[in-house]
Amino acid sequence: MGESWSHIFTISSGVRQGSVWSPVLFPVDIDDIGELQNNLIGTFVALCADDIAIGTVGDSFTEIIAGL
């Protein structure tokens, strides 16, 4: 606020926001997350644009944690 500025930091991995590589690499990463639904029994994955919801169902807390 006012005259304050953010600190400069080095990005050691990933892609900078706004990079031309972002739209190319994002679907590659998201594809693997979508495969979780096929590999984990009782788990659902919902993908919409850049939002991800991963859930599971179970009869007890221990069973739910085991599903994730």
C-alpha cells in the first residue's frame, strides 16, 4: 500500500504466470490428476477449467483417509 513494494524472489521451478508455455503445460499436468478417478476405487475427481475437486466416501474417518 502506498509506497511499499513486494520483495523480489527467484523462481526455481515451474512456469511464470503469463508465460507462453502455461497453456501448453497445464493440460499435461491436469491429465494425470484426472486419471486418479480411474485408479482409486471410491474416489471422484471433478475438473473444470483450472479448478480441481478430489473426494472420496467411506463409513469411517479412517476409511476416508485411506481412500485419499
